[in-house]
Amino acid sequence: MATLLRDPDIGRYDILAIQEPWKNPFDTTTHHPAKDQFHLCYPDKDQTLPARVCFFINKRLDHSRWHFEEANRDLGSLNLRLGTEEEQRIMVHNVYNPTQTATERGSTLPLLGKALEQLSQHEQIIIGDFNLHHELWGGDRVQRADPNAAELITIIEDHCLTSNLVPGTITYEERDGRTTIDLCLTTAGLVGRLIQCEIETNMDHDSDHLPIVTSLDLNIVKMMAKPRRNWKALDEKTFTRVLQRELPPQQRPRTKTALDRHVEEVMVALTVAVEEAVPTTIPSSRSKSGWNEECAKVLAQSKRLRRQHSLYHTEETWEAYRTARNHKGRTIKKALRQNHRERIEEASQSPTNLWRVAKWARNRHNQSPNVTPALIDPATKQQANTPNEKAELLRKTFFPVPPETNLEDIENANYPAPITMPPITTREIEEAIEESSPFKAPGPDGIANKALHIASPWIKHHLTKIFNQSLALGYYPEHFRQSTTVVLRKPGKDNYTVPKAYRPIALLNTTGKIMEAVIAKRLSYIAETHGLLPDTHMGGRKLRSTEHALHLIIDKIYDAWNTGQGKVASLLLLDVSGAFDNISHARLLHNLRKRRIDERTVKWIGSFLRPRLTKLSIDGFTSEPYRLETGEPQGSNLSPILYLFYNADLIEKCGELEDTMTTGFIDDVAILTWADSTKETCKKLQEALHVAEKWAATHASIFAPDKFQLTHFTRTRTRIDVEEPLQTRWGMIEPKKTCKYLGLIMDSTLTWKQHIDEVQRKVTKTVNALGSLGGSTWGVTMREMRKIYKGVAVPQMMYACSAWSNANWRTTDKPYTERTLSKLQSLQARASRVISGAFKATSIPALDIETYLLPVELQIFKHNVNALGRIGPGDHGPTEGETRRNKKSPRRAIEQSITDRQGPNIRRQEHITPYIVPPWWQGPQTFIEASIEEAQARHEQIIQDELDAIHIYTDGSGIDGSIGAAAVCTTTQETKSVYMGDETTSTVYAGELQGISLALQIAQEDRSKGNRRSKVAIYTDNQAAIRSTARPKGKSGAYLLKNITQQIDELRTQDLNTEIRWVPAHIGIQGNEDADRAAKEATGWREGGLTGPRAVEPQQLYPLRSTMKTWSHKGELIYGHDILATRA
């Protein structure tokens, strides 16, 4: 099959019917190198055994006019619709009938007869390998007919079938054996349309079964290949030239109609620029990856000798053919292997392509098929076969008519005072465009984010006025409402004939998504700053992760265990069916007003939500537009934050019940209760469910009780009844020993054995995938292989390890069992051998050092301390009086570990807030020139021209493990410096930020003295500090950035603007040299030098320094020298 599907002439055929296809060990289907040219239709009902028939359907056939039906792994049928009348159909049956000697012998003929009978009103074609001998089709060569051939003859007679091959045509040939067992049968109505039915020797690729070509005179609708935009070949000069020519003048539309018209004008300008600057590509049907001239040459030689052997059938012709065939196999295998290696090496040169290749390697066993199987309507049990029928069924599933919503409380509702927001700024739009992924799939208008990135300098002011007028009018432009909804498989489902095994993803027009991103960031900011959402609502929020939600639940479970004689905690995980698609718009807008969102934004969101037009895209087919009146698009930046406001009441009201805590992660809701017995916890869960049902009735939401999970957590062996079920109005929910929440498998005793086993399975798959990306002489380099391992396998291994790695505090410094550590070390050792090519007997410590990978135990420690820094310690830290009977929660265990290691107090580390400034904050002007020469020349020009400005140079420096910061003002001849602490508590980056703060302090003092300056000009040699100051975000150094922003705002109120410029270091700029010297002196490096108070310690500094120090010490014990110094 490898050579057949790469044959340049294979594209001439519309349908390939294959029997006994090769079983792909990395996939659930078969080999498919022609994905750009053929749809693969592969039976998958029986997952235990591979299918023995499949179709490859040329993509030029209109997919709306055919569909695939599978009976079992030995019989598949293709339903072809001809012309325009529904009755004009042809059924093509692909059959494999096992041999009489096969161990799993079971004739396919009864099933074939049944299929022919059911479809007798249509013309039919039967092709396949029947493994039966009879003179009717085998001719005089057949000396003894198979007894089972009578059954096939009966089918032929009952349905008036005609065998189109000349009797005696050899279809199977193996050295000394030649026979006819492959047939092509048609009903009477197709006999007159037959053009050709014979052996096609030119398509013979050394199978023992000879290829049969059948041509019929049929009128099948074909599709033209759709060209695609090659965005990576975009001509930026042409694009900008055309865009500047086509862009309309900036306007401020006063009406909705005028706004739609102006938006359309801007979109047309972008579209024209795209058409002229972005080339289109149509994949060549004759282009086959890995196929070269040598492959074609040996294939032709093998075919020629095969024909000679068929003619003469001598020992000499067979030997010549066998030798050529084996040589062809080796040559093609070598060429394909070389092509794979070249593609891997080429991909490794680009970071983006490297991760794509890594993703392919991990998912190669689970590639989605090209064709969606027939879907079954759960209500009527009818099959949806055609793309139109599938699209309609999926539309009803994705966008159902929501239940009636109780909106009585909305009428005459009183709302608190709203939080006002200023107009959208150009900087917000620039940032939203920069943060968008350049090559993500565009919406219906075909304008990718890459075009917006290049167009930003010319369209940002147009978009600023458009977006602000859109807000002012409370109207979302018509162009932005259109979308294409792509249907994707949910991974890991058992049955893909069920519509709910698929999910919709909306591809929205990218320009509209920019505005959605701006509004989403604003909503997020005011929600965090003003506390508009419940504290236990975790998903979709800055500085909150799944580990936050998990530790909230686990801490409460341990608290329950440590209360009295030990309580039991019961966890109920809820599932909302179609959460995003069943949103009541009126209720969402009410919730937004109730939580103080301003009326202008609420009205705009109402317009954004309804009505929308979308087309469903499935298997290359695009439906007619559907009008959506409910829900919100999955794929919009706004959808997650809006849903947080939508179900915030559910989290709050359930959490208000006694001995109950509710957490949410967007639409995943967990209710935890605790009591002395499971009967009591179930009673409390019933109360919580009653509250949840009331919420659902007012929010048009439907729970999916079949997906609820109930688990009772206790380490008491007999006192607690862990089998107590939960009685609900949907029936009994039986408890399980494990539940999966946010990707973590939680067992009832929190010992995590099942989760560790799952981690081992996932990481093993990833490590196995690494082997396909390189070897000792080819492929991805060791450095890049290590990068893939650290970027893919380590996060899989360490996910939520702050929870599962701290359940065994029975021995000092051993929070996890030896079994757990041994499993993880074994996984990393396997990866290290793949990365480095080391021998199997190489020790684990040596592997870690040679591949420069942190040992697993240090990975765990580093992750745990980082997690505690992000999440924060619990409400009550470990106490000296803690009894031995009490059980430590993972969070308390980590804090105790830090204390035992005599590290810093975790409570004194830097506190980072989600936002430092509002999204609309106007920061200082910043300038970073493209080269050192340009920066130096620009600096000299400014010093000469800007005589009225105050010029200040800043620097941060580290010497002998100490950090200092300084600012030198050449205008006032003033210097300020400060000691930041040693390298265990501060960084040079923090010193650079502190230097800018000192510069602003000098400017403030100068202004207070009555000096009038045109501006504040600050020069620094650290580009990271400049970028952070321009757009402050919640990360390391946040407290310094907060001071800087306050200083900039204070100067702005005094009509003094700030600009920060990059100057290259150590090239003779006097102010920079002076600042560098002052910063070094601030570290106290001079004899008798003074140091000041320490700076606030960054969160990630201690775990990084501590793990590196421990690892370096281990390296010295093994190698006798500092491994980190050697690596440097």
C-alpha cells in the first residue's frame, strides 16, 4: 500500500476498494499517505480486530453525494447519489470473505446477501476478495469448485448479478499458484454502462492480488479543488502598499447602518490586500512526499519483470522478478525513511515546526479519520448519512431549543452602581493584535491574524473609532457576527455515531475577535480588581490554575479527616449539558448588571450574542447558514469570562450551605460536603443539588446526571459506609472509589496510586514518540530533543504533583513512596537514553547529569515550591504542637518541607496581583532601536536636541552574589542607589526595575523644586525592563512595577510625560557608565561598603537556587566537580 498510494497515477481513480489493508501499529486505521487527495473510509465498529476492507474516496467527488456505511470489518458499502433525483443511487459493496482455512472463519456472504436484499431498489456493484473457486468465474482452470461457492452463486442468481471479468482472468498470483478469487459483480442495469473491467498491470505494486480496474459511464458530480492561502509566503511590501491605497478615511459612524458600511469598507481593503499579497496553493495530485526518480525506476523494473513472469511463468522469470521486487522494497523503504528524517531535521530548524512534529509523534496513533461515520439520532434512532443530514443533526445537538427559563426575578430588578470604563484605547487594540496567534484558522472572510499583525500600524486608528462607536451604539457589526462552526471529535470516546461525541468550534472573523479580546480583558480586570466573582471560581482567571481548585478541595478533605474522630468528605462533580450553547441571553445580561458591569458594555454584549449566523463545516462540506438565537460561540475570547458571570450564582449559593464548599472551573462544578457519616454528607449533597436545580431552572441549563461523579473520601476502613449512594430526582448515583476532576484522578484515600499509573501510561507514550524524532545519526538534535521532553513529558509527569507527591509523610523528606519515585525515575531514564543514545546499563544519576535534566525528586521539589508560591500557604501553617495523629494536607506538607530545609518563609515572598494597571492604562513612551549603531546615534541626537528635558541613566548590577541598583541624572548631577539584597533574594532584573523607579524619584524631586522640564528621558540598557514598564503584568517584580506606574501617573498629573529609551551598554555612553559604576558600588563590593535593606524576594528564585545547589552537590559526589560550572 505504501507504493500504491504514492503512485503518481493513483489520482486518476475516483474510488479505491482495498481488501486486507495494512494495519497501522500507530493508528486505529491503516496507512494513509495521500490525505490531501483521498478520504479514508475505514470500518471501526470492532476495535479488537483490524478491518479487512476499506475505501479511499477521491476528494474531487462531491462529498454531499456519497456516504460510507459499515456492516462489519469484512463488509463496507459506499452509497453514491447520481444526478439530482434522490432515487438515482448506486451502492458499491467492498467484500472480504475469509478463506476456509482461516482460524476466524466466518462467511461474509450471508451479510452481503442481506445488504443486497435491503437495497434491491438501487443499482449495485460488488467487488472484493471472495476466496472461492468456481468455473463460473475461474474458467476451465478450476478443477474442483469450493463447496461454499454455491452460496455465492445463489446470491448472483437471486439478484441478477453479472461477473464483469472474463472467466479465467488471473486475479491472484503467487509463484506457482494462479487463480481467480477476486470478482467484480454488477446488477443488470449497470452492464450497459460498463466501459472497462480488467487487470491493470500498470498499477500492480507487487501484491499477490492483481489490481482490477472497473470503469462505468456514470454522471457523478465532482468538486473543484479549493485553493488555500499560503500565509507564510505573504509579501509584506505589496500588502502594505495595497492596504494604504484601499483603506477608506477614518470615520465616526453615528448609526448602526453607517457602522456596518464603514466596517465593510475596511474589510474590503484588507481583503483586496490579501488577494494581491498572499498567493494561493492547490496541492498537486501527483506530488508524493518521499517519492523520487529512483523509486519510480525500480517500480517500473519490478512491474516489467512481473508481466514477463505472468506471460512465461518459468523459474528464471520468477527469480528475476523476486530479486527486482525485493530490491524495489528496500529502495522505497530507504527513500521513505530518508524523507521522514529530512522532514524531521527541517522541522527542527524552526521552533514552531518542532512542536508541531512533536505533537504529531504523540498523536500518531490517534489520527482523526477524514470521514465522519453515519450518525444516529438519539431521539428517532434514524441514521444521518449525507453531509446535509449530519449537519442538521449536529445543529440540533449543538444548538438545541433551550428549556423555558424562569425570568420572574429580572422584572423590575434593582442593580448596584455600575463600574464605569473609559473608551477603548489604541494601545489596547495593538496589544490584542500582538497577542493573537498569527496563523490560526480565520473566519468566513478569510483574513488571518497574520494580516492584522502587518496591517496594525495603518488600521489601528480605524479600529479604535469603529470599536468605540460599536460600544457607544451598543451594536456588534454584522460582519463580525458571521462564523464557520467546525465539527471536531472529542478524543477518547467509544462511539462516534453519537452526535454528542463531537464538539463545535466557531471560527470567527479575526477583526471581530480583536474587539472581543479587548472587552474580555476589561471584564477580567474589573472582576479581579473589584471582587465581582466568587473566590472559589478558578477557571479562566489570571493567576488561578487547576492546582488552586484541587488544593481547595484536598485541604477541606484533610480538615475533615482531622476533625474530631475523623469525618468523611463526599465530593459530587456536576456536569452541565452543552453549557456554552444553552445560555439564556436575558439571564446573562441580568447577571452582568447585578455584578456591576456598566450598561454600555452590557448592551454591546447583548448585541454580540444575538442573532448570529454560522455555517457547519463537516468533512469538507459546508452547510447553509443557520441563525442562532441562544448560547455563545465556543472559540470567542469572551465566552469563558461571560460564563464565569453566568454560573457565579451557582457557586455562591451552593457554597453558602452549612459544611459545604463549592468550587468551579468555568463549567466544571464540584460540591464537597463533610460530616460524621456518608448518610449525612449525602443529605447535604441533596440540599446542594436542590439549590443547583433552582439555578438551572432560572438559567436554561440542563444537568447531565449520567456524567455525575460521586466519591466518599475517608481513610477509615470500617466505621464509614463508603457504599452509600446519593438519591436524586434522576435516580440513584452510586459512589465510586475514584473520580477524575480537572485531569487528576482522586482515589477515596488520596494515596494517588491510580493517578500515578495514568501518569506512567501518558509519559510512556510521549517517550516512545521521542524515538520517532531522531537517532544517533539523524533527526532532532540532542538539545532540541531535550527541549521537547521538558516541554511535553515533564509537564505531563509533574501535573498537579503538589497534590499527589505529598501523601506519604511517614518518613522524613519522603513525601512520596519509593514505588512512585521508581516509576518516574524509570520514565526519565528511558527518555534520557532516547535523547542521548546512552547504553541501557547507564546509571540514572549519570543519565540526568549527561542530559542536563533535573533528577525527578528535585523536579518534584521545585514544582511543589513553585506551586505553593503561586497558590499561597494555607490558612494555618504547620504548628509545633501538631499531633502525630493529624494528617498533613499536601499544601501544609510542602510548607513544612521548606521550613525543614531552612529556606525563606514562604509567607514573606513577593505577592503578585492579577493586574497592576487597567488595560486602558497609558504607559510611558518606549523606544528600542533595531541596532546598537542606531540606538547610539539616536541617543546623541536627543541629548543635543532635548535640552529642556531631564536626562537620567539607570542600571542594575550583580557582584559577588549581591544586587544593586542606581540612577544617575546628568541634568542635575544627582545619583541615587540602593542595595537589593543577595542573589538568593533578588535578581539583576529587579535591580533594573528599581533603577527606573529611582530615576522617576529624581524626576519627582526635581519637579517639587519648581523646575520646569519638557519631559523625563530615562535611559537603560535592559530591554526586558523597558517592555515590562510599558505593559506591566502580574509577574516577578510586580511590586516594583506598581511603584513605577504610580510614579509615572503622578508625573503625568503634573504635565510631565515620561519616555524610556534603550541604550547599549559598555560602548562609552558616559551616563550609562556612571550608572553602572553606581549600581556596582550599591552592592557593597568596595571595602567597607554599605548595604541597605533587602528587596522583596521573587517567588521563583528560592526553588530555582535551592534545586540547582542540591543538584550541583550531587554532581560533585559523582564526578568530583561542579557540573553546573562545567555546563556553563
